[in-house]
Amino acid sequence: MRSITSQQQAYIAGFLDGDGSIYVQAKKNSTYRYGYQIAPYVVLFQSTKSESNFAKICNLIGLGHLRRRKDGISEYIIGRINQLKEFLELVEPFVILKRKQVALMLQILDQKEKIENKEDFEALLKLIDAFREFNYSKKRLKRTLTP
Amino acid sequence: MRSITSQQQAYIAGFLDGDGSIYVQAKKNSTYRYGYQIAPYVVLFQSTKSESNFAKICNLIGLGHLRRRKDGISEYIIGRINQLKEFLELVEPFVILKRKQVALMLQILDQKEKIENKEDFEALLKLIDAFREFNYSKKRLKRTLTP
């Protein structure tokens, strides 16, 4: 990431709180050592019509990639572990609504790196369950938000 | 408003870009001098369930008032002209997506104060039409955002 001011960090934290989502999935996949692929990510959304302005925010962040969905929405996805960690550490000092999610996700990324055996992996899955539980109520609310 | 840091200003600008709406209505009302009530406002939304965290953002802004809707949504509404102007000037240096809307709304508030005759008022209505046109495409997109 390029150098970024604390005001820009704060702006991004505010935008994440207003518009963004933090997810983690544990997908069954037998090609992975413990039978699961762990896929954490952050997504920001915006209409493709305002993509030129949205791209300014994405460039400011300078991590992840912008993807155009067929339904007129552009998604900025940060899914690579190092980039995700960098992003979360960037917003951590300023985030308000998603403060707990940011902290828990950083913990998950940390644990993920330290896995040595099946017990470690099961503990990680528990953390992920806790995160998803926590997120689920948020998601439900989001759905209620725009009837 | 209490003293606020530039990081807090930037956070609020980011939150407005992600989650907020800027509106202005010209409502027919014969008790008003030129037959219309001009009602501009900024609204931020959040689920009532996360109201305690949302209240932190509202307190940070320190303008407007928090209202609980019956559908589980809390709205933070800034509708008084002086407070609205203060809010818009606060976010103006940092806002990205809603930059044009903030500038145009500040112009509308400015014109509104200077009205001396019917021609001035009609010019104001034109500005409001322009703003609403501009906002309308945003609103439509918002609707598409959460299918």
C-alpha cells in the first residue's frame, strides 16, 4: 500500500462501517489438509454507474480488486490474507460499528497462520463460527434495512 | 458542535458516502410565502439493534436527532438549516462519492437564505429540481443494490 494519511484511513473506516461487509467462510474441500478451505474477505459495494468515483476510494485503499457484477453493482473485494490483514489494521484505529468484527477477524487471520495440528484447526473453526454468528445478525438487519 | 478532529470529520464523510442520504423536498404548502415549504435534510440509517454503537457516531456529529422507526431502523436526521450547513461543511473536505451533492446542497441552502422575490424563489426551485434529478439516479441504484 502507498502512504496514506490518517484522515484517509478514517474515511475508509467510515465507508466500511456504512457500506462494507466482512465475511469468512469455511468451505468443505477435500483437497485442503483439514478438509476445509478458509475464505475470509472484505467487500465494499457501489453501483457500477458511480464506478469512477468508487474507483477513487478503491485506489486509495490500493488492495484487492474491483469486479463488475452483471446486475449493475461493482464490488471491491479484498481476499488475499496479507492484503486483508493490511486493510484491517488500516481501519482498526478508526472503525466504530464494525470494531468487534475487525478485531475478531484479525484474530482469525492470526490463528490461521499458526495452525500446527487438527486441534488448532478445530479451534479456528470455532472462532469462525463465532464470527459468522456475530455477522449473521448484522446480515439479517441489513436485509431489513432496505425493504 | 463540539471540537472535532479532522480524522473524525473524515470518518463521518466516509460513513455518509457509504450509508447516508442527502435529500431536499419542495412541498406544496399555501401557508408559506411562495406556496412551497423547502425541506432539506441528511439522514443516516442503522438497525436499532446496533443503536448503542450508532449513537457514538451520532454523538460525534452532535447535530440533528436520533429517531426510532417502528420497523427496527434508527434514523439520525439533520434537518435544521444551520445544523445541516454545519454538517455539510464538516464533511465537504473529505467526501468522495457525494461530493457534488454536498456542494449543490450548500448552494441551495445559501440561495434559500437570500430569497428576495418570486424570481429568486423560482431559481431556487430549479436548483432543487437539479438536485433531485441528480439524487434520483442514486436512489434507483440504491434500490438495485440490495435485491
